[in-house]
Amino acid sequence: MKDIKIKVNDLSLYYGEKKALNEITMDIPANKVTALIGPSGCGKSTFLRCINRMNDLMPSVSITGKMLVEGVDIYDRNVDVVNIRKKIGMVFQKSNPFPKSIYENVAYGPRINGIKDKTQLDEIVETSLRQAAIWDELKDRLDDSALGLSGGQQQRLCIGRTLAVSPDIILMDEPASALDPISTSKIEELIHQLKEQYTIIIVTHNMQQAARTSDHTAFFYMGELIEMGKTNSIFTKPVQKQTEDYITGRFG
Amino acid sequence: MASYFEIELDKLKSIIEKIGKLAESQVSESVKMLLQEPEVAEGKSIKKTENKIDKLDIKIDEICQSIFALQQPVASDLRFIMSAMQISNEIERIGDLSISIVKRSKNIKEKHDLIVKFNIADVARQVELITVKTNNCFITRDGNTIGEIFVLNKEIRNNCEDAIHDIINEMKVNSKAVVSGTNLVIILKHLERISEHCTNIAEYVYFMVNAKIIKHDKFDNLRSED
């Protein structure tokens, strides 16, 4: 794989005594979509949250191994976690816009990063919402409350909000699981467009979504990375029997 | 308990086995007609079987379409369903060719003499054998049988070519042999095609089992890889 964005070496994660991730080693390529699939409790979301150190927020968590983002170990003591999260944005299962206007939702990140100039903020808001494929729908109602938008629009607004702080990597945790098919297809189309500029890692339970949107797929089971490969190969000729059983719905 | 999807897949498998058996009987019947004298030949049951094959062919298409639309199969399931559609198509062609053999063989005078002279019975029996092997290969998904089919197909092709060559030479010197000879040449071409369809089926079985497409590749490359 050329242009590795994230290199994971022997990464293990413990919730107290319980080992939730077991010596994960994988390379995540730049400007590609990598899907993480596996049954509930397999560790895929836990792994996703390791990438921007979201698990730090849980007191009982301990981590061993290395997570190198562009060659820098993000678990190194000298690394500023705020900078990591600026660089690595995240979109969650449930859209979570701030109870503010559409404009303020997007301008919030850049503003706390020190951008005060109104023209510059306007530009960022427009660019981010355009990239999130929602500008045309929202451009005439930027002062309306974000909470009045539909679920699909809220989720695209949240993606726009993530893009506003110019991340390199976008983590998506079931970004379309609560959306109708039309909104889902908009999000999936958006993922395709965004990968030109960003490295995207998506956790999904929807196998067809993983197949449609990703370039590479990693299958997790009971905290282990069972198999990772090109999505086309994983869904047509998986190497491991566990992967075959899972994607064909014959698991367990 | 088997899931709804698994039940559908089993149904598809059993229909293909059934249509395969029907094609096997078609070939066997047409070979029988070919090797008998015209006055003995009847060939009515072959038409009835053909109708059954056509109906099952449509049924297979319908089941595959429904599985694609409703189940979005992947991996081995996807390969099985893709192969099922192709295999049913090949089988349907085998049925058509068998009927054509029966029709042609009715128009051959002094058939027995020609069949003996040009060694037609041997190649006809080989074609019967390859259809049986092909059915078994789908049912058992056995790699060895796939290899045997490729080898047998090559032998059939060579034997057909030799027989056609001899028949053409006979027609050059004996103008009375032209009508029967032409019919025999066409029959040999049909037998050769049946053998090719069987080989294609074996290739789909190989794809189903090994996730590797070997169309247009045949046994030589396959063997060198092993």
C-alpha cells in the first residue's frame, strides 16, 4: 500500500482488566476510505476512537502499542491531544449539532481556533458546507437554528462542521445508520467526494454500505483484526473463513 | 435452523441439479437416436424434456434475480449465483443441440455403416460421459473431476476433428455420401459444442469453488499453476 496515513503497531486496549483490542497491526492508506466492520462488541468503534484518542476520556482505559499518524505516535507524552483532534475530525452515529444557528455551528471551530475576521469565517462556512454537499439547501437560511434541520441535513451539517477546521482525517462512526435511504445515499456520495482530500475511516454495520463506500475493509472479531484487504477482494473472495461467514450472514 | 436465504440457495442448487440431470438424459437420448437406425428412432420424449429444461431455465433466472435484489449476496454466495445463471444458460444450449442431433440423425441414410466407418459411436459415448461428469462435478464440486472434464473435452475435440476430416475426404470421392456426410459433420460439430458447454460449466464450478476466473484459459494454464 502506498502513502500510508496511519500505521498501527501491536495496539492493545484494556477497559480495566478486560482486553478489548488485541495487538492490532494495520496500515491505513491516505486519501482512501477504510471501512471497519464486525459484529457488535468486536472492538471496531473502540479502535476508531483510538485514532483521535477519544478513549482517553474514559478513566479505566489503558493502551499499549503504537498509533502513528504521519509517522508521529499520537500516544507519545509530548503530543498535544487537542491538536490531534483538530487534525482528526469525527462524525458520530447520531447527528449532534450545537443548539445554535447553522452558520454558528460551522464557524464555531474556526472561531475558537482564533479566526475572527467575518469575511474569512464566511468563506470557511461556505466552503465547508459546499464540501458537505449542503450549501445549496442551506445558503438562504444560515441564521436558522440547526436543530430545525432534518436528520440527514443535520448529519451533513456536522460533516461540514468537521471540515471547517481543516482536518486531514475524518472518522465516521455509523454516520448514516439513523438516516433514510435518500439521506444515506447523499452521505455515501459525499464520502466518495471527500476522499480526494481526506483520509476517511468509517465504522458501519451495514455491509452494503461498507462495500459501496470503501476502498479497503478491515474485519474485526472479538478485539482481533481478522482480515484487512481491498474491499473488492473482501466482498468477493475473503481469505479467512470467519470473514466469509460474517459477510455472508452465517456468523456464529 | 436454515435461514430464508439458505433455503433459497438450496432451492437453486437442487433446480440446477435437476436441469443438469434433464440435459444429461437429453444427450443420452440423442446419442441413442444417433446410433439407432432411422426407423427405430422416435425422439418424442426429447421434446417434452426440452420444455421442462426451458421452464427450469426461466425459474433459475427468476430465483437469481430475486436473490440479487433482496439478499445482495457476497463472496461464495455471489459466485454461486453468478455461476448458477451461466450454468443454466449452458445447460439450455446443451438441450437445444441434443434436439438438433436427433433431427439431423433422422436424415442420414445408411447411418449404421457411416457411424462404424467414421468411428462416430466412440465420440458420441465420450460426449455422454462428459455430461455425466459435468453433473457430478457441479454436485460434488470436486477439483479432480474438473480436470478430467478439461482433458476429456480435448480428446472429444480431436476425435471430432479427425472424423470430420475423414468424412470430408469421403465426400470428395463419393458424391452419394454428400447429404448424409454433411448431416454427420453438423452432428459432430454439435457433439463438440455440447462438450464445450460442459467444459464451460466446469469452469464456472471452478470459479465457484476457487474464486478464480479461468474462462478462455483452459486446463493448460490451470495445470501449470497447480
